[in-house]
Amino acid sequence: MRKKIWLLTAAVLILTLILAGCSGTKSGEQEQEPQNVPTITDESDELIRETIIYYEDDAGYLVPVMRKIPWVEGIAKYTLRVMMDTPEQQEDLMMMGLRPLLPADTEILGMSIKDGIAKLDLNEAVLNCRNALEESNMIQGIVLTLADFSTIDKVQFLFNGKILDSMPHGTVVKEPIGPSDINLEMAEDTAVHGAKVTVFFQSTSSSMYDYLIPVTRITSSENASLETAISELLKGPVDTDNMTIDIPPDTKLLGIQMDEGITYINFSKEFNSISSSDHSEEMVLKAIKLVAMQYPEVEDVEILVEGKTYAGAARLDNIPVFANEW
């Protein structure tokens, strides 16, 4: 009798394990929450995620800002709500001279993530942009923000449950959209069709905070190398009404070398002049580091002037690898 009971118990246990194994969904078939590992703040031990969120400045440029988002259930939806034009967000962003990309009456009707594609269903409020730039920035800003999560590669937009071919001002949204060239700068010479690089320039906004604007530039080079990118940074912005960079005039790039994980960027003697202004020095060094750290092979950056370590190079250690923090 005891043997029968033991056999019955074992059979139940085996059946339970089989059913448990069958209940799991196949990889890529379930709705997922972004799985990036959160960090913990020292102040309250609250789980948070350092998330890059995109906003728009007064000149119409997309600006990335690192914000600390509570690690809540549905964190991707929560992040999108931080992009809405609510009184709370207006107050937060006003001092930076930035504005949210999504209208205040935006509603997230649904969101699911499968096989790297986030299906995002929004209400008709997002179809009322004032112009094509505002519309394009909104879509691109959403995509760039969500693509910061490791489980999202592209976004399929739906509006009241329907997929549209394009939005009222012409932004094409029929297919899933991945990150694209941010703040693409139109080449002055229309014959230029070389490699694209992303550089960072300082905003000339009159806001209380300084921030850096990423710009995608079409170059005459066939190689989108770090050397090409730094050379373009030295040229400065095309839109001098809204951007600047305080790199001393006539500064030349003498070369770039890598040794044991360190990337050495060597400038001519004119570069030393930035040390006369702590603020200019900080923004220039930050722009250089941000450009360099886009390249996977770059682990650390050291600035040289005429082959010798730049006197203010130690400040690089304290510069974050994201453009702006709030």
C-alpha cells in the first residue's frame, strides 16, 4: 500500500514538472518588459534606471538628457509619460530651455514588445503637430528613447489601433522604425556624399543650463573613423546662431593612436588656450569624449598637445559618457 502511495506521489510530482515546463512561452513570443539592469540610489535604495530621454530645444533640435527613472512595472510606458507636455515636465525642463515631444493629452492605448519590436498604440492627440519638423522629431525622439532599452530595436506605431502609411505632415510610419541620424545636418555642398559622423556642439540657448546637441554630419571622407569625427568637430557647427564650440581657432588634429585600451588624441599647441576658461574647457573636453566614446574600440581617452599630456586632462575622468544630465 505504501509503495502504491509513493508511486502515485512520484507520478503527480513528475506530471507537475512537465506541466510547469510546458507553461513557459517560447522565446520571442511574449510581451516583454525591458530588462536592463537597474541601479540603486544611495539616498533611498530605490531601484532606478539611468535612461536617455529625448526632448526638443527652441531651435528644433533633438537633445538627449539622462534622467533617473523609477524601476516600476511598465517602465517603458512610464518613460514615455516623462516625455509628455504636462505642467510637471514643463517645470522640470524650463530651466534647460527644452520642451517635451508629446502633447499633454497623449494617451498610451497599448504597448507590447516582441522580437525586438515595440508596438506602440497612441491616441489621435499625436497627429496634431504644428509642422513637419515637430512631427518628425516626435517620432524620432520616441524611437531613440525606447531603443535605449536592450529589448527594443524598432518601434511600430499605431494610432487608435491602426497602422497609418504616414502622418498628416508626411512622416512615414507604415513599417517599424529604428534609430536614425539625429539632427542630420544638410551639407552645404550638395555633391558631398561621404561618410556620416556624429559630433557634439554646445547650445547657445539663454537657459540656465548648458547642454550639448548631437549633430549628424555628412563628410567628404569615405571613412567614418574617429579621426574624421574629431576633424569635423574642429570645424565647428554650421548653424552658428544656435550652436558653438570653444575650441581655439587654428587648432589642428595631429594624430590619433591607441595603446592598451587608451585612445590618445593629439592636438596642436593652440588647443592649450582652452585652459583660460574652466567652463569652456569642460564643454570642449566633454564634446571630445562623447565623440570618441561612440566608437566601440575606444575604452578610455587621453588628450595630448604636441605629444604631451594636456595639463587639464585629469578633468576627463569626471566627465560622463552621456551628453546631458538632469
